[in-house]
Amino acid sequence: MAYTSFQQACDYIRDESAVNAEKVRKEILKIIHSLPDHPEKYPRDKFKKDNQGHHRAFEKYSFRVAYMVTPTEIIILRIRHVKQEPKAY
């Protein structure tokens, strides 16, 4: 689901500028791929109720990426434009 919404956002940007769409896609994926090196680099997700620190988020190019850190993996939960209404979870 997160990947699909990210692809749709990149497609939307591509309608205006293919260069900007590729820039956004590359930079966000670069950060996502670097998460295993330091998964707690970004702050706790302020929209997650009762967050014990496993849910984190970062923003880049007006996109907010929420992810969950488990002992064995990092799960990308959502990629949304920051102007969209945040969804509680």
C-alpha cells in the first residue's frame, strides 16, 4: 500500500516534471534504504497513539514516510504528502 501511494505521487509529479519526479523518488528511496544502518535516526511518529518508539517518521520534499522498527525488519507503513490529513493509527 505504501509503495502504491508513493508510485501514484511520483506519477502525479511526473505530469508536471519528469526531472522533479525522479529527484523525489531517488531521494526518498535513498533515505529508506539507509534506515537499516540507523533505524532510530528519525523521531518517533507523533501521529501514532501510545507510541513506544517503534513507530518513526521522516519528511522529505513534502512527503511524510512513517515506518515501524521491529527486531528483524523495518516496515514502511505510509508515504503521504504532508498536506493530506494525517490518519491516526
